[in-house]
Amino acid sequence: MKKIVLTVVAVMSMTMAFAAGENDNNTATTNAYKFNVSTYALSRALNLNQDQVDMVEDINNTFAVEMMNASVADGSERDVKVKASVKKDLSYMRYVLTDRQYREYVKLLNVTLNNRGLNK
């Protein structure tokens, strides 16, 4: 009887450890898609005026929501959604920013996507 109880406890412990590892991996994947960009820091980096700050904040909020939607999609669909979100974000920013600001924004976005492993 004692052996059976110890065997059950060991199996449950291994199962719980495996499940915890799965949850950590999922959390790391989800965190890669969180884009809570500081509008203040971005406005300083790009030297935005007040009208641009308001529009960029709205665009960033939309981009963050779209990226979180992409994070819950399946594998190949996820890549398509990420690319569509980035393309839409860049088209909106192109409309709002000057040429110099846009080039700098593209650099910042590429670095961020590369650091998170999303730029393939």
C-alpha cells in the first residue's frame, strides 16, 4: 500500500512540474506580443508635436490590441496576423510622421521585433 501511495505522489509531482513548465513557456510567448509602448518616450525619441503625440498614442493602442489578438492565434495564422498588424501600423505611422520621424520609427520597431523574436 505504501508503495502505491508513493508512486501516485511521484507521478502527480512529475505531472505538476511538467504543467508548470508548459505555463511558463506560454507566458513567455504571450509577453513577446505585449506592446505597451511609452508614448512619452516615443515622442521624445521622434521629437513629436502634440497633435502627433495624440495620433501616435491611438495608433499604438490599436497596434497593441492587434498584437495580443495575434498572440492567441495558431502558428501559421499568428505569423500572418503579426505581419498584417505591423504593415497596418507602419501605414498609419507613415501618414502621421515626417520622413525623418518615420525612418527612426521603423528602426525602433525593427529592433523591438527582433529583440522579441517576432521578425522572421
